[in-house]
Amino acid sequence: MKINTKLSIATHIVLCIAFFENEGTTSNLLAKSVRTNPSVIRRILLKLQSAGIVETDKKGSRLIKDEEDITLLSIYEAVFTKEERGLFNFHEPNHVCPVGCAMFDVLGEEFNSVRLDFERSMSKITIKKIADEVRNRKKHIDFMNK
């Protein structure tokens, strides 16, 4: 099972903004780094802006929260609606079957527990932690001019 790429793209965007700081992180630069269309970047930037994580103008985007105050959970909550945040979907079991009629209640509790653990874990991972790891690993290339 995979969660779609919105979370990794949004996290990549936030990391680029943190990494390049005052170098004009436009949607074109971000799209070049993510390797996607600038319109995809702009859609995600709007969600991050609505969540109070970034601000954007003609010069580019910048973080409006400190790196240590931005968590993977805050990015996840910014880019996914409440309805989209469920990790698991249910099939339609046969409710006449003794197993089928219990699936939603019993498995639903377990799925909810997994979701809460997932969210707790994501709330502990900050952009500062990840950005520091990126800064320590960066390869010295002139990406901005390529």
C-alpha cells in the first residue's frame, strides 16, 4: 500500500524553500527540483499557504514558520483533506456472514489505532531535522544555474 505522492512532493517543496532560503524559490525552481509541472507545485503551495506554513509572492516562496515548528504531520494535514487522510478503505463485506458483519467494527478499531500511531510519529519529525540531514548530505552542485 502506498500513500500518493502529494506528501512527499509537499515535503520536498518545504525542504527546498528551507534549503534555498533567500534565493527566489519560484514554482519553476521547485518544479525543476521535484521534476514535475509548475502547476502541480502551485496547487500544493496554495494548500501550504492556507495552512500558514509558507507565503508566496512574485519573488518566490518562503517559510513563515520556523523549521522546528513544521512537522510532517502539519504538512500532511495541509495537503490532504480530512476525508483523504484515512490510511485504509473498507470493502463491502457480506453482512449476513458472521465475519463480514464484524469487519467494520473490529477492523475499524485496529485501523484507527494504526492511523493514530502514524500521526503521532509524523508529529515528532520536524522539517528542521530533515533539512539538517539534507544540508549534511548535499552534493555541492550549482543546481540554481543548471
